[in-house]
Amino acid sequence: MHLTRSVPVRLAIALGLIAFALSIAARGASPRIERVILVSIDTLRADHVGAYGYGRPTSPAIDALAARGVLFQNVSTPSPWTYPAHASLFTGLYPGRHGLKNLDRLLPSGLPTIASVLARAGWTTGAVVNSTLLGPRFGLDRGFREFLYVEPVATQRAPATRVVDQALEWARRYRDRKLFLFVHTSDVSSDYVSLPKWERQFVRPYSGPADGTTAQLSAVLQGKAALNAADAGHLVDLYDAGIRQTDAEIGRLLEGLRANGLLEGALILVTSDHGEEFLEHGGVAHGRTQFEEVVRVPLVVAGPGVAKGSRVAVPVSLIDVMPTLLATLGVTAPEALDGEDLTPLFSGRPAPRAEGRFLFGEADHNNPQLDITRAVRHGADKLHFDRTTQRVSLYDLSADPAEQHDLAAERPDVVRQLRQHIDRFMRIQPLVGETIALTPAEIEKLRSLGYIIR
């Protein structure tokens, strides 16, 4: 009787152990990612996003995404304007390596991009973009099977609606394939115009000359117009309305994925190419300086395998997105990238290559000369350098995140160390791509959008 009774007991124990082992294996198994959606919100500075501490309700959808994923607190763009910054996002290389520092160059032939690498790995790739500089004329469509260029105009109010509609259509069409989508919107950038419901929410009473147009901002940059603090405050209101409008579309994108059963198994990344100035250091718009209001951008990642509500304080760069994304998908990255795999930073593993790095900024434009400013960050120390005047300024971002107190004279040893790293960085030999000759119509289009101001 004892032996008879023990058989079901032993069987139950064995089944229990098997079930426990299977549950452990399931928890440790690599999550299955069926689709990746990389969203770039043009001209979005990190400190105007709620998840980064902003006090106005500009970004409820992005904030909710950050709550269920990882937020990188200190992300720098390698360039303060759209063309070189997105080229770095796509290639994992600094502008000094990929060579796209001005509008007369195309991406070097054969240089891998996120899209081309994933396409070779069997992924279906698509991009819908709302910037002339990301359109097929400039070559950043490389590797995308599906591509839609939504032509921008300075006075546009809501092209992100069309962008999101197209992204959802492709997500539904390719639901049974591994899909990589790049989604780009320009609703935040100038002209600062949004739908009335968002402007009513954010724009306070104002009487003054500031209108948020690209033409006026260009005039300020050329010294043909001037704005004061009250004017800058009005521009901020208009800018924040644009963020809220774009965030609503991001929310609609995520809800559309969920409603179609496509959110589960989707890795979502939201970032930006650069920020915007509002007289913090005397300027407006972007492209000319390497100050934090222009170079600090958001990066939020959520989806399978990403820890919920995690925050990463380690300084990182947009050049890290490509190797991080490929590592997450188990796809081999190209050799000799400048960027690093950040997955250890949000998975509890040591990340010696991603910590303690020197991160660089370069490739300004619309200054008296091309590409004259440099910046290097190491921990909280950040050095600005002008290669034409040799002027330097040093800031401690932990104590002075707004970069108002120059410490160069007080900390010459730090200046010397960071200058040495900039000097070595400047000796990088870029890859050389094909030259491009802009037509008069293209030049006028780019001037209307603020990419050319002379």
C-alpha cells in the first residue's frame, strides 16, 4: 500500500519540477521581437518632455512609454542639425567618419545603415519621413524597401497625421513579417504652428513681434532682427504646443498598434536628432552651437526584454542606437562603429565600453565657416572648442546643467585633457561620398526651411 500510494506522489513531484524548470526557462528565454519602430521627432529637446522633468503636460504618450520601458537621461546628438545627426543615427558613426557635414555630400557608397543591415538579415524595412534632408535626394533612404517622403513646408500644421497613418498601414500590411519601421515627424520644428486646440492649451497672452516663423528665426541669426526674453517665452509656448500635437500622434500610433494586435512583440524607440535654442545662450533655432539645449535629446526604449520604469544616467549618444538595436535583435553589427551596445545598461550586466567614454559633438552649420565648433563630454565635464579662434569653455553639467559658469580658467588640467581628446578626434579621416549639386529650386526650398540662411 505504501508503494502504491507513493507513485502518484512521485509523479506529482516530478511534474511539478518539470513545470518549475519550464517556467524558469521561459523567464530566461530571449523575448521574441516581431517588429521595431524607431521614431525620430525632429527638433525635440529632452528637457521639454515630461519624463525628463518638464513641468508642462507636453508629452503624456511619451511619458507613458517611458514608464513601461527605459529612459536614457543623458543622450547627446553628435551634431546639432538634421542631416549629419540622422546619418549618425543610421550608421553608428560620427559625422567626422561618415562625412555628411554639409549638404554637398551623399552617404558614402556601401556604408551600412540600420535599414540595410536589417534588410540583409531578412527584415522588411520601411520609412516615412517629413524632412527634405531625409528624402531620396540626399540618400538616407538606403536600405528601405518601402519609403514615403512627406514633403515639408514651413507653414505645415499637422503632417504627422499622414506620417502615422502610413506607418500603421505598413504595420498592418506586413504583420506576418519581421518589420523595421523608421517614423520621422517635423511638427515640432519651425514654423512653430500647431492645430488650434494645442495652441489654446499652451500659448499664453502675448503682444510682441515673435511669430515663430523660420524666416524670422533666420533673420535673428543674421542679425537682421532681435528678440527679447518675453519674445522667447512666446516662442517656447508655440514650441510646446507642437510637442503636444506630435505626442498625440505618437499616442495614436501606439494605440493603433495595440488595437491591431501589433504592439505585443514590438520594440519601440523614440528619440530626436537635436533640440532648439530660445536665447539661453543668445541664439535661436539650432545648428550653430553645441550647448545642451541643442544637443541633449530624449531616448526612450520599450518592448520585449526591456525593464519597465528603468532610468539610465550614464551619458550616451545617438551613435549608440544602431549597435544597441542590432544587439537587441541578435543581428551582427558592422565592424568599427563609433557607437556602443547599450543593452547592458538596462539589463543589469557590466557595460565597461559604454561607461566613462568621451562623447563628441561636431558638424555645426550656418556659422561663418562650416563645422567650426566641437564639444567633448566626459562624465559631467563638457568642453566647447572653436577650431577657428581656439577659444575653449568648460562646464560641470552636474552642478551647472544650463552651462552658465565657465570653469576653464579654474580647471586647466581638465581643459588640457579634454583638448587632447578633441585634437585626436579631429584627426579622424572621413569616408568620402559622392558630391551633390543643389539646383536653385532646392536651394530656395532649403532656405525656406532654415537649412540655408544666406
